[in-house]
Amino acid sequence: MTPGPVLDFHMRLAPRPGAAERLLSTLDDCGLERAVVCAGGTIDLDRLSRQLVEGGHVETDADNDAVLETSSGTDGRLVPFFFANPHRPADVYRARAADFRGLEVSPAVHGVGLTDPRVAELVGVAAEFGHPVYAVCLTRPGAGVADLVELARRFPRVSFVLGHSGIGNIDFHALTLIRDEANILLETSGGYTCVAEAALGRLGAGRVVFGSEYPLQHPSVELAKFQALRLPPEQWRQIAWDNAHRLLGEEKR
């Protein structure tokens, strides 16, 4: 196991019996100290995979209440993020924002692009509450990494996290697009080892965060990716712990 404390910046709580217990058990098994948790199961995986290729969307609300309830009993070990539904007014998020620590928007699920005014309204609320914004990008007009860059430029005081190493598993182009955008960090789940290594060279260790996309990907698989890179301990500490806590406003933790 890679030494040092690890905060997994991208885990999901599935809407199934025993999911919370399994998530916490996985943290223990993998030696993970903490995790950012967002709602899962908003869309059936078969439908999601089809939408990624063909387009489409759902207007289903994520179970943010379950995430908050599960996180509240863990003494800060689980950090709840609000999975926004842009088909709802931004005030839905604003009314709950004080209970959460960050925001996720996903064109892959809800089909609303990052250029849509409804997403800008949600990011505006995140700015009010000092929340980082986790975003999933697609090869679709209005939802690409270049569109995330434009959104980040509109909100320079908001920290954005580009999920899943960009688009696909070998997105070097995403690294080029976000390289000069200091308020965009990269979360590494799903990407090849070569992309993680390139991110360190192009962005620096201070702009990379570890994530797994549990339960779709087991954290041990993503940890192995970094073990293979044999990083200096100080770089791994930034990726696995320090950067995440800075995003969460917990630099001194």
C-alpha cells in the first residue's frame, strides 16, 4: 500500500441496503483515512453508458439526503458533496448548501452542459459558500473540457476539479487545456498511469487529487496506479492529502 494518509476525493454512495457500511469497510480495507462522497445511483449504468455515446439525459434528483445522513455520523471522515440537478432551481442547492462541503455537476447524467446558464447559477451558489465544484466533461458541445475552462474563467475564485482524468482514459489534451487555469485541478480516477504522470509534469503535484469513483472502481486499483509511478513521498502527500484539504478549506488539518 502507498504510505501516508489518503483522502479519496471521489466516492459515491449507492442507494442500496448496506451501502454505507460497505463504503466505510472499503476505506478501512484500503487504508483510506477520509473520502469525499457524492450520491450514486441517480441513473442506471446501462442507460448512462448509452447516454455517454448517444446523448440523452435524466431529470432525476440524486439522493443527497442519504449522503448527508451517512456522513453526519462519521466525525468528518466522510465529506458530503451536493449532486446538483440543473433541471431544478439553483435555490434548491442554496437552501442545503450550508450542510454540504462541495458541489458536483454532471452533464453525463443530467444532460445540461457547462455553458448552460443553469450551471452558472449553481456555480454562483458554490462561490457564495466557498464550495469547490467537481465536474464531469464529455465529448459533446457545451460539455467539454474547453467549456469547463470558460466556466472557470468566469468564476476565478471558485476551485474546480476536472473528474476522471478528463474525457476517456488517455486525455492528454485536457491537461493542455487546463494547464494555465490555476483554479482547475485534476482528479485521477479512470485515467491511464501515463496521464497521471503527465499531469504531474504539466500541472504540478499541487493541482492533482486522488480519487477512485468507488463503487464503480475499487480504490485499490487506483492506488496501484500511483504505486507504479514510485512518486517521491512529498508529491504523493500533496496528491493524496494536502490538495484535497486545501480545496475543502482545511489546510491545517
